[in-house]
Amino acid sequence: MLSNLVTFKTLGVISLAHYGSTAAIHSTSLTPRDANVSSTYKLVADYTGAAFFNGFSTFTGADPTTGHVKYINKQAAMPSELIGLIYNATSNTSLAYIGVDHTNKAPNGRQAMRLNSVDTFNIGMLLVADVQHMPSGCGLWPALWTLGTTQSWPDGGEIDIMETVHNDDYNHITLHSSSGCSVDGTTSLFQGNLTDTNCNANNGSDGCSVGAVPESNFTMSHGTCMHATAGAAFNTQGGALYVMSWTTSGVTVWMIPRDYQPADLMAGKPDPSTWTFKPLVKFTGSGCDFNAHFQSMQIIINTDFCGSWAGDPKVWQSSGCATQTNTATCNDYVADNPDAFKDANWLFNGIKVYSTNANPTGTAPAT
């Protein structure tokens, strides 16, 4: 337990420029409200406010994706204010802040956090993450995902809910699985392009992935309102809620702007079957057993640098970062430019997990 974790910043005192407008940062939308709705989902985990960090352990090993990163634990991160709570005086709520080192050169890897949920979750899971801000910029590879814990990767499965590299302004939503899991490629199931129907593509490394285009399913009185799915534009709009459903029928991911939440979700009684807006992606089809290929999923929040994707020389060039930074390699840029990462943080209003499963949770193995 982090009994000595204290609020170290107060919204309204610090600059809000990199968190979106003051109006966008309001009380967490995960707080239950009165509504005459029912749901088959039951709340099984609640990571909000001061309890947020107690639900996660920290991974401090070598990066499996060879990033230019040095993962540190929570106790080491707190004195440098790399994690903590940000108090929003307007709404009297605390937001979870997860940052990176932005004061020192880092020839051997920049300090950052990889948080793993203590609980694991079984099929029937509905994850609701209220994300106010995410890391974005050259050199970065942030992600929010779930990972199977009972088998070696990719046999336990992986569901990438939010993932970007560099200055991407759209989210990459991906399933990684063992062989024998293929999804329906019907274009109407995705707001973006499905790269491959085989979720074991390239032995699982590529998987089946969709680059989610800006969300356009939510309209206002003056017309369609576009919402970015990731990156700097996502932060400017004040973030959104990401919802991931994992059932025997498949895996579905929605992005829901806070002002467009359905009443059932606002009441803490989610019922996705009643939602009329289209998800960003819907991985489904008879070609995959979503119970067999995805098991005992652990929630992971990560900020990585460079590595096998963002650090690939071709990606560094094609992203425009080589030209933008006038630096030959991703590693060199990350090592020598700490100031570039002062806003490279996650900011969560909270994460909640619901389930329809009678045995929804377990305990993650020690790392």
C-alpha cells in the first residue's frame, strides 16, 4: 500500500496547457449517478482516486520490446514526482499521474513506469478507462493493454486498447494471439482499416490491428463533432473514455467522449447491448475461440521509448521524427533531450472493471 502517496499538484495552480482546457477537466465520469437502468455487469475492480496506485504493481525488468527505457518501481518514482495524484480543486477529485524523467540525459535508458494490475480478469470483462491525457511525441511508445498471464506470449493473448508511436494522431487497436485465431474482416466492423484477419500474423508480433480514424459517431446540434482517438489532438480535447468488452463473441473497443456517455454507463450499470453508437473496432467471427486464446488478462499501463516499433529506423524516418528532431536515431533523441518529455504523461480520472463472470478475477503472478 502507498500510504505515503500524496497529492503533489493541484489543477488550477499548475499550467493546464498539456491537459486540455480547464472546462474539459471535470469530475470523473466514472462516478455512479442515479439512473433507472439495469445491467448484467457487476463492478469487480475500481482504480480511482487515492486507490489507483494500490491496484498496480511495477515491472522493473528489461524491456521485452528493447526500448531505450529504464523501468523503475513506485517507491523510486515518488520522490521525483513521476507518479502521484493531481488534485482538481474545481471538482474535488484526484487524478492519477504517471510521468517519465524529463530532467536528466539518459544514455542508458530514460526512467519511466510500467504498471501491472495486481488482479487478473477472465472472459466477461468490461474495462472502462477514463483517460484525460496520454504521452505523445517523437520517441514515445505509450500503451494501455491487457495481457494473458497463464501462458507464454502470445499464447495467453494480448488486447491493445490504446497504443501509438511518435506523433500518431490515431489509435492502433490490436489483438495478438496464438495460431488459430482469425477474425471477420467485414469493413463495417471497424472505423479504420484492418491490417490482417489473422491475429497470429508474424507469429503474433503483428496480430490483427486497426488504425482507428477520428471518431465521428457523436453529433451536436450544429453537426458532426470529430473526436481524435489518440495523440496530441486527443489531449487537447480533454481525452475520452475507452471501453473494452471481452466476451465469447469477441473483443470490442469503443471511445466515448465524456459528454456523450449513455445513462447506464454514467450510473455504473453498463449495458453495451443498448448503445447505438458504433465502436472503433469489433473483433468477432467463428474463426477464433476468444475464451481459449485470451486468458487471465492483466491490465498494463506503459510508457516506452523507441524499441522494436518506435525505434525501427524505417518508422523513425517515415514518422517524420528524424527530420523534425534532426537526429539520426530514436535512441539518440530520447537520451539527449529530456526537456522534450516534460509532458509525456498519462493522466487518468480512473479505471473500472465490470464483469458478467461468476469468477471474474484472480491474482497476477509475481514479476
